[in-house]
Amino acid sequence: MAGKIRQIKKRFEFASFLGQVTVLIILSSVLFFILWPVVSVLIKSIIIDGKVDFSCYADLFTRNRGLLVNSIFVACLSTMLSVFFGTCIYLRYS
């Protein structure tokens, strides 16, 4: 009986370790493939010739406002379509 309990404890410890490794891999992937590129591009767009410069953003919000409006429109439209089709699929198969 004691041997069986030890065996179960070892399996639980391994499963716990495997779960922790899996979470670590997922978080590392998110940091590496999502956050790092976004932060890198943000820094490169703010620091120009070694100085902090927001002229690109000022230009975007003043002269190129149509680009921003179009991007927000496309993001909203794709979100609404995704929610619609996801709801349809969920209702169909539930």
C-alpha cells in the first residue's frame, strides 16, 4: 500500500512539474513572439537619431488621420465578424 502511495505521489509531482514547464513555455512564447516585437517597434518609432521624437505620431494624428480611422474600422469589422461566426458555430454544434 505504501509503495502504491509513493508511486501516485511521484506521478502527481511529475504532472505538476510538467504543468509548470508548459506554463513557462507558453509565457516565454508570448513574451518572445508578441510583446518583444511590439515593444521593439514602439521604441524604434519613438527614438529617432538618438533622441526622443514623437513627430511620427503627431503626423499620424493630424495629417494622416484617415489611416488611423481605416485601421480602427477594419479592426472593429473583423472583431464583429469573428464574434458572429464564432457564435454561429457554437450554436450549431452545442
